[in-house]
Amino acid sequence: MQIRVESKEVMGWQRFAMAFCAVALAALAVGCGGPQVPQTKAERYALLPGKLGPSGEVVMVVSKPMWERGIGNVVDSLFANPVRVLPQFEPRFDVLRLDPEEFDRFWKPHRNLVIFDIEDRIDTQDPKLTVYRNRYAKGQIYTEIKAKNVAGAIAALHSAEGGLMLADMLEAEEAKRYGDLVALDRNSALEAELKRNHGLSAVLPRSARMVSSSGGFCWIEQSLTRMKGGRNHDVQMGIVVHRSPYRGPEDFSMEGMLARRDSLFKARVSSPNKDSYMTTEYRLPPLYEEVSFRGGFAATMRGLWRMEGDFMGGPWTSIAWVDGERGQLVTVDGYVYAPYFGKREYLRELEATVRSFAPVKQ
């Protein structure tokens, strides 16, 4: 009898000691800053790595047999079609296909991912395309396409909120990324001059300079040097801003905007050659679109320019909107001159700058 009582007492003290040690270790871990699981969205975002991959690249994760059964052709028609109004062929995006078994931690932080989940399951009966932000990296666009078969995946790409919507979203996102990059090293002095003399704010790169400024007109240019074929070549990106009294909706007509552009550029934008001036290249008709901009109406155009009296040319883009407080039409034109290089990424960077302009309150 005495022996059994003694054993119970020992076992009770052992359980107490174990419980005490567990509590003490937990307190020690907390007190020493032990690993904590992030709880909020901001905490989880802070732990994400930066996005990887070159601008304009989209990685499609799908098996080769499914790609060759029709998905590849649809993807190419949506993402690898030619960029409009460029003087030579350049795909809208550089598409890279990856087998699912190759999709490892090296690829997960890529800037633009499209994952095809094709399998006959309960959750794949209705084809669906879903876009996520910041899934595995900061600033990432991660897209899942779920379907029970290849036909369903193609249907998801062709749907109203499918592949074309995604391509437009990625286009806008790449321009925004350029804008965010420029904002890290901006030309504060030039921005202050623009605000003071023209009542406009903008995000301008540090290498930009003011070429000409008077009245409601200013011309800003950025000159870069890029290496190709063992030699340095010049790249020029320019922005021309013009204010004029707003008369009414007719100011937003394509014909009116082109006439104002040609008249202004003939008088104010030239090359070093005597009697040269910039004008619109009409052999490839410009593109016109009405859009929403900063909560109001705007008109955008894209086209090609050439230098009359000189051998220069390239793509241009513009946006026009009304500064209601001043009763003026503001037109911001941007042009690229890069004869030895592709124009797609320069044009995206330029569009990010053009769309950064906004009126400053009086």
C-alpha cells in the first residue's frame, strides 16, 4: 500500500515539472523574439521578395501537349500579336512556356505568371480565369486558369474577362512599373519648374532636361546612350506639353488633335538640320481612343512621326484632357527615337511619364 502511494506522488510531481518547463520555454521563446507568423496583409506583403524577370515577359505554365492542342495559338494571338503603330514587328509580350514540373521556387517570383490548372475536378467544371496580385512577390501579377479540359481553358481565354482583359491589364501594369521605377530617382528641380511655370505636376526622370519653355508650351527631352554591336548609340525620348483654351467637345476630335499637333510641332520642334520640323507620318494611320483619366474624360492617340528635312522618325503617343479650373485643354505628347533598338519598352516607359501629368490647383 505504501509503495503505490509513493508512485502516484512521484508521477504527479513529474507531470507538474513537465508542465512548468513547457510554460517556461514558451515564455522564453516569446521574450527572445521567437518566430511569429505574420497576421496582417501588410506584414505578409513586407516578407515577400521583389519580382523577377524582364519587362514585357509573361510565363505560361502549361504542358507541351496541351499547348500544342490549341492553347499556344490562342495565347500567341492575344499576347504575342504585334504592337500597333511600331515601324517594325515587335510582339506585345515575350511569351515563355514552362512545363508544370519546371515551375519551382526560382520561377515563382516572376513578374507575370499564368498558371493553367487543367484537370477534371469539381472545382474545374466551369472554366474560370482569376487574377491575383502579390502572390509570391511584390508587384507580381499571378493568374490562374482553371478548366476540366483544353477546350475549357481556351473558352476562359476567349471570355469577356479573359485573355484580352489580362493582356490589357499587364500592359497597364508594365507602364505603372516603369513609373514606379522613375519615381525612385526623379528630377525634383525640373518637376518644380514645370509646376511653377505651367501649373502641372509630373514624375520626370533625373536625366530629363528642359529644351524649351514659354507661354503654354514646354519641350522636355531625355537623352540616353545604349550599347549594341560593340558601339554606343543614342536614344532620345521627348515630351511636348501644350495648353490652349478649351472650346468644347470638338477639341477632342481626332482630326482636330492631329491638326493642332502638326501645326505646333512644325513651329516649335525641330532637329539640328536647317528648316527641319517634326510631323505626323500618315502612311500608317494613327490610332485614336477615348478613355477615362483621373476621373474625367480624355483622348489618347498613338502613331508614327518623322522629321521633315532630316532622316529621323519613330513612334509617338499622346493624351489630351481638360484642366477645368483653368478652362484649358492640356495635351501631352511623347516621342521615341531609337533607330538601333526595339521601341516597345521605350514606348511603355514614355507612356508612364505622359500619364503622370496632372494639373496643380491654383
